[in-house]
Amino acid sequence: MELKIDDIDLKKIPEEIVSKITKNISGWMLAGGNTEDPYIQEQLQTLKYYGMADKKCGPYGAYPREVETLFDIPLFAFTDWTEIETGVLQLYNVEFPFPSMKKYNGSDVSIDMDGELIIYDEEGEDIWKGYACEIPEFMKSVQETFKK
């Protein structure tokens, strides 16, 4: 069952947590994501756990997955990362908000110091290589963000 923000009593949750998570959700939606995306559902579930408990985190911690952003626009969520060489990060099990990139969800991504992204298949072969500016929905989000 899809969780909705209206299902959560936000008054019981610390304001800084609500602010952080709603910012994550807003950015994801601006980038082309939708409410059914696992990342959005995970963020809503985290809010729900905060609202049900007297402690400051859900069962997986406050933020189960990190989000890689550029200009405050989410590029993707990921479960873990390692520095594979100086200046190159490998991020695991990514989820993209952009409809054109959803086919790569579950893949691993490396990102280097100049911002180049490389997406790998299960065998470790490159299946996409480029920069965030080459993702049409990302550029649309940049234009919308800086128009304001």
C-alpha cells in the first residue's frame, strides 16, 4: 500500500526532521520522480516512524539512503559507497528520479572529481557514461530551480 504524506501526523515529529525529509521529497519530485518511487516511500516511512515513536529515528536510522545532489537537485539515491581511487566514488544500488534514467535503477555508479558518471551493469561493464547535464530531466530541473 502506498503511503501518503497526509497519512502522517507531522505535529509529533521534530520540525528539522520534517523540513529535511520534505526538502528531499520536493527535490525528488522536481527532478521527475513520483510518489510511488521507492525512495519517496522510504522517506515517508521514515516520517511515519518518527511520528509513532518517542525516539529520533526509524528502524533504519533517520535517513536510510543518502542522495547525491547537484545544485540541490537529486541525481540519485544510493545505499552505500566506497572511494575506489583518489577522487572517484563508487555508489551502490542507485535509484534515479528521472524517468529517462529509471532503467538503470539498481545499478552501481561511479562519479569522479569532474562530475562524470559511469553506470555499470551486474558484470561491471559500462552501460551509460556522461554528465548530469546530459540528462534532460536534470537540466529541466536546473532551469526551473534557477528561474525562481
